Amino acid sequence: MAKNAFNRVNEQNEPDLTISEQAQQKEMQRAEHLATEWMLAEETFNGEDVLHTISIFGSARIPAPESCAQKNPCESMSPYYQQARELSFQIGEYIERNGLTQTRLITGGGPGIMEASSRGAHEAGHSSIGLNIALPHEQRLNPFIAAKHSINFQYFALRKMHFLKRAKALIVFPGGFGTLDELFETLTLIQTGKMPRIPVFLYGEKFWNGLINLELLAEHHLIDAEDLALYHLVDSVDDAWKEIKPILLSLHQVAAESTTQST
């Protein structure tokens, strides 16, 4: 990279202050770290021969029902934990029963909804993959993901890219800033054509209708009316499974056709 690329420029577009060699080295190290982190995740997915994923987002703070005796402030949300667990069981069971070896359920690898999803998949005999990230308070690897299936990230951006790179569907349970960040980045990428359109399901009508009003954006022409079709609300495990099962069925058919062609 040319040395001038590291120069600061004043209002007259003339070199003003050169960044120190130490700062340059730090930025190069950052670039190397980004590349290394990306490739380590790629090695995990490729090593497991994963081509397709079902991604589940949701809060790290929603507790399991059995832990609510501890008076968790979020205990009113605990039914979502059980529902994420049940839905993930059905997804994992279908994947395993039909031999979809190139399809995996992936979560953020931590507690709350992430744990519930990993737990349900584990109970179905399916090894989910966790995209973990170091955070000051919330994030820890949940016990239902094998260490070899946990990918540790420092950068949110790379983590989100891997959530979506192989995704065939996205299920978003209630969550806070992190979940909303993941959701709206996904919708933006689909809206702008930066990624293929995939089904996005928001689980829990009461929660999502109370939280966001995207119709208001359309009314003010800040998004197009058709952008409201980029996501769908589901309100029960059965509703969600009716939407997810055909997606898995199509992956099953693709896998079967591929096997037939190779024999």
C-alpha cells in the first residue's frame, strides 16, 4: 500500500500530518486479524462440509423456565426459551432423520435463546454450530455446543457475515440491541441486493408488533411498500415449523438430486 494512503489531508488537500509507523503497523495487524478470523471460521464450516444453515437470533438474557426460581428480571420472557428449544428440536430432528449432512442449525453460541436453540438441536442428536463472541457480561459458550463446533469472534461484522453467508432461513426471537442489529443488517442486505433473499421470520407477534412499526416507514416513503414483505411474523412453534419444513424439504430434494447425479 502506498505510503500516502496513511497520510492525513488538510482542507487544501495537502499532506498535513503523517500517521506514525507504529500506528501503521497496528492497522496492518488489525487487517491480518480480520483475515485470520474469517479464515478460521471458514475452516470450521468447510471441515464440517456445511453448505446450508438455518440461523437463529435472540436474546442472551431470556432464561430457561427452570431457572426462574432465581427471580430473573426477564422471567416473563422464559416461554420463548422453551419455544426456541422445541422448534430447534424439530429442525435438528428433521436434518438428522433425512441425512442432510451439509445443513446445520447455527446460533450465537451463548446463553438465553442461543442456548435454548442449541439445546433443542442437541436433544435431537444434531450438532449445532455456535458463533461465539467475547462480551463483558453476557456471552459464554453454552454447554450444548461441542468445543470443535464453536467459533470465537472478536469482530461483530465478521460474525454477522458468517451467520448469513450460508443461511437458507433466519428465525429471530425477541432480543435487545444485538438481536435488532443482526435483524436490521439482514433486512438491509436483502433490500439492497447485497445478499440473496432468504425467508426472515420474526417469532412472537405481540413482542414484535409492540416493538417496531415498519409500516410507518412505508407510510412516510422511507422504505418501499414491498419491503414489508421481507419478513414474516410467526407466533407459535407450529406456525414456525410450517414455514421452515418446506425449506428443509427443498434442501433434502437438492441433496437427493446431487446424490443421484454423482452415482
